[in-house]
Amino acid sequence: MNDFFANNRARLATRLEGGVVVMSAYSAMQRGNDTSFSFEQEANFWWLSGIEAPDWWLIIDGARGKSWLAAPTISESHQIFDGSVSAEQALAVSAVDAVIAHAEALDLLRDLAKKHSTVYALGDQPHAEYLDFVLNPAAKKLHDTLARLFTSVQDCRREMAQLRAIKQPQEIVAMKQAISLTADAFGYVRQKLPTLRYEYEVEAEFSYYFRRHGAKGHAYDPIVAGGGNACTLHYVDNQSKLKKRELLLLDIGARSGGYAADITRTYAVGEPTKRQLAVHGAVQDAQRQIIGLLKPDLLIEEYHQGVDVIMKRALVSLGLMNDESDDVNYRRYFPHAISHGLGIDVHDSLGGPRYLQPGMVLTVEPGIYIPDEGIGVRIEDDILITDTGHTNLSARLSTDLS
């Protein structure tokens, strides 16, 4: 696997024409008084280094084809309580040329700044103004340090996204494993569903299955939403009692080998009503049609236009829109995007492409949400774009309601 990380660094250096790149791992974030949340690495840093520990730096000198990892200063107390990644372990995982101390890294950067006026790093988080959480401070802290040393700090987030968007064979293998495990977990939980009484019991069964089969756990907070809870798109409370004659929306994915799965199914709790059957059937049919659109060289704009036609027809068929020109109700009942990239991050960037390319993996997740009726239906699969069309990586998991 260390060849994978070394090759990724070489590819980035080529894309940036031999420039200097400096990346930071995430910092650990506070959970309680004196404890941190379980650590999850910044995706770009992991893709370039394989290190899954906080506060490391990666320095790449593309012109010389050399790279270094800078280790954070770890106190004796921290070492005793939490442990740390040793220099030997970091070298073995990442295949960098050397592991150096933080102070030595600053000296190295000062030397590189004498030869290179520009350094590349991650710039501002896209659309940060729409996020309702505090950003991890590590990237900004590093950016400020680099700005004091180099004449110019250039954002390489787009180049990183474009490289990561086209999955390499071993990445596809890892994603298939995560998706297969998630599909198996859905099958396991679906069989047990008649015996489960609360949303949290359903969540617990998925968590057990993932860990029991060697996955790191959930790739994101699982959504287990009964009835009207499914109309809150990112519902994660998972505390309500399951009720007969309601639907249960499950949006869940395992993380395995560093990569995420992302699958959604909607199941009936007991015997479904005619209306529930109709809404689910409309979403199921729409998803089949939308997946059928996917192929290499399909313009993204054309894809979204095709999705709009299919979803508007579905809503008209259910009496939720009078005609296909009713954009207000269209977004009322289908308020989210149809697709997103998938990879290390569950919402991986595709790098802003004009058209789909072989090697991209994206979700297809149409949904219809009717709060007044307590009905929310979403069906989501993970799709690989191939040279000749597409492959549904989660196709073996039935999308049927019951």
C-alpha cells in the first residue's frame, strides 16, 4: 500500500509541475472536558501519506522528487495514555524519504522558500459559509505559517480533487469491499427488522455487523428514520419507536480500507399502505431511469436536465405537482442533489468536471419527501463510471419496499 501513497505524491507533483506542497493532518477535536472525539483523518492528507494520526505535516519537493513527514511533539504523558505513531511506522506506511521533527520541518521550509517563491497547500473550504459546524483548525494554522515563509501560498484543492476523482484499481477494490459489507449488513438487519422496536436498535445492529466483520465502523453518522423523521434529510437522532404502517429510511455506509460506502433503502414496517407503495414505486422507477443515463462523456448539465425530467414526472404522477413547470413544489418534495462523489470522503469532490469520466464513483439517490403525510422515501446506490457505461456497485441489494 505504501507504493500507492508514494505514487499519489508523484502524480500531484507532476500536476503541479514540480512545485512544493505542504499538507497538514487534522488536529484532534475536543469532545468533553479533557477528551477528544475519535480521530478521523483529513482525506487529502491520508491519500498522500496513509498516516491516520493528528497534527503531522507532509512536505513534498516535486522538483527533487523527495518528501518528508514532520512528526508532532508528543509529551510523555500523551505517549503513555494515547500512544503515537513512531517514525519507523510512519516510514513503513508512507514510503516518504524521512521523518523529521517539527522544528527541523520549519528549517526545511525556510530553505525551500529560498528556492521557491510559491508553495501549494489546501485553501479555504468550499462553501464554508453554508456549513453549520466549526472547521478543523489545522489547515488554516499551517496556511498562516506558510504565508510567513513563502511569497505566495497557492490553493491546490482543485488539483487534488481532480486526481482523487478518478479512482485507481486498488481504490475501486477497497470501495467494493466497503459497499459489499454494507449490502451484507442491510440484508442482516432486514431479516431482524420484525424483532426491532426502536431506531436505535436498528443502528446498533448495523454497528455490530460492521465491527464484527472488521470494518472501522460507520463512514458517517447513520440515518435510521422512521415515518416523518425521514423528511429531515440528515436525521441522526435515531431514538424514535418504530410504528406499524410507517416506512423506515436507512442511509448507512461502512468505512473499510480507508474508503466509504453510501447506501440508502426504504423499507416498510408491517404492511405498507397504497400511498406508501405508490411513493416508493415512483422513487424506485425514477432511480432505475436515472442510473440508465450514466455513461462516460455525459455532460453534467445534461445529466441534471435528464434527472429533472424524470423526477418531475414522478411527482406529477403522485399528484404532488400539477405540471412539470412547477419548480417550487419540485424542490419542496425533492430538495437535495441527485448525486455526489464517493471515495475516502462520503461526499468526495469530483473536481468540478464538465462531463463524467471512467473511474469516477458517484451516488444516485432520488427521494420524495411528503411531511404532511409522514412519508419520506430515498433509494441510493453507488455507481462506477466505466469505459463503456456504468456498473452499479450495490446492485445486488434489492431496492424493494418489502
